[in-house]
Amino acid sequence: MMYDERFIGPMRAEIAQLGVAELKSAQAVDDALKGTKGTQLMVVNSMCGCAARNMRPAVAMALKHSVTPNHKFTVFAGNDVDATRQARAYFTGYAPSSPSIALLKDGKLVHMIERWQIEGRAAEEIAQDLTAAFDKHCAPAAV
């Protein structure tokens, strides 16, 4: 069942306004993850109020950090069905989870934050986990 775009539009916009590219097809996911070098953030956005309402602000906070991924992408679980399925194919060893946040390097998963690590936690805590992953896996910006 797909969600009405009138309801999820603001949720999509909350991530897109951060400069995160929306991917709406399986081919777009492959082009993005196989076609870019460096670190890639993949946000699996979701309608879920109990977890996604803190995940989206956490991503916004984390992207203000001095070290961030080279590329930023998002899919919307429940609406971008093929894109979400394809994105999850890159999350080897993890069950489907939405919302979730993956950090990849050259298309290979290096860090995963699953729903159970998001739900019930403050955005600031989630952002701290994400920035720690950025510090570990992303090259600092050139000065």
C-alpha cells in the first residue's frame, strides 16, 4: 500500500531540503551507489511517526558536522518500493528496516543504523551515532 503523497510530501521535503537526492527507482539507486566514489549516505525515510520523527532531525543535525559523506541519497519506504528494495540489497546482513540510515563507501556498507537504534531515542543521540560514523569513515573536508 502506497501512502498518499499529500501526507508524505513534507517528510520527503524535510530530507530533500538538506541536499539529499531522492532516488525513486531501482536503476537510480544503482546509478547513485555504483556510479559515485567515496562515501555515500543512504537514508531510508519512512512514514513511521515513532521513529522517523526523530530520524529526520538527526540527519539534519549530523549533516551540519564538519565531516560528512561525499554523496547523500534517500528513498521512501512504502512509496519508492523498487528503489527501497534495491537500496536494501546493499545492506548485506541486515533485515529490512525503516526508517534506517546506511553509510557506504564506494557502494559497500560500512555502517548501519537500524530502526531499533532510532526508535525511542532523541534526535541528538542518533545524530551523535551518525557523526561518529562520519568521523570514522568519511574523509575530512579539504581546508
